[in-house]
Amino acid sequence: MATCEEAIVFRRNARSRIAFVGISAVALAVIVASILIIGELWQRHGISKLRKTHYREQEKLGDIGKALTNYRLEEGHYPSKLEILAIEKNLPPESFLSAYANRQPGIITNLSSWSDFIYIEGISTDDGAKPSAIVFGSPHLYNQAGSYVLYTDGSVLWLDKKNLSGVKCSRPR
């Protein structure tokens, strides 16, 4: 039979074991909740970054579209090459790099060799004509899934690979 002192020690040890298990369960719950919260924030940050890149890509194509429209209104036709547009409308070289690209622009006079955007030459300047594609991003930027396309009316749309196949380009990539 246990003495009175042994019984008291046993009760204290049992209480401390229960307290330890309770603290461990709370600590585990806090750690799991923290991991879930961090994971959610990390995912939201990734989605937010992707959205920003998406909007920057549309803005870049929109800037090119405005410059093309201004050139057409002044000259009566679209330029024969994007280099002309870049020089005469003072578009910075960065305008011709995709928001998805991770590199520096080249020399403006050699724009067609490094630009991420493909210019479709020979587009009609008839104001009554249906809007047609005039510039699009090289599909390799988007993992061959499709491309952003700038139309003569200034709109920028995403075309998936199937719909993009009908768009003709002035130079192969």
C-alpha cells in the first residue's frame, strides 16, 4: 500500500502529465493553424502577383495600341515595322518586352530580333473594317497555351491556342 506522501507525489505527477498533454495539444493546434494561414497568404500572394503581371501585359499592349492608332491617324496607315513606331512615338524599349519576360531590352533599331511582341504587317486602315489582330505576344511566353492579342480597335484579349492558330504573324518565332 502506498504511503500518504507517495499518493500526493503520484497526484502531482498525474496533474503535470495532464497539463503537459493539454499544453502540447494547444501548441500543436496553434502550429497547424499557423501553417494553414501562412499557406493561404502565400497562395494569395502568388495569385496577386500573377494578376499584376496579367494587367501589366495588357497595359503594355494597350500602350503599343495607342501609339499605333496615333501613327495611323497622322500618317494614314500603320507603320511597316514596330521600330518606326518606337522611334517616332518615343516608346521606351521596355514597352516591347512582355511583363512575363525576365530580361533587358535590346537596341531599338534591332527591335524585331528581341521584342516579345509580334507585329502583323499590312493591316487595312479602313475605319469601317472589322477590328483585326495587329500585335500579339509570342506564345512561348505563355507556355504555348495561347497569347494576348492587340486588335486595331485597341482591345487586348487572351486567345487560347486553338483560337490563336488562325492569326497570321509577320515573322515566325
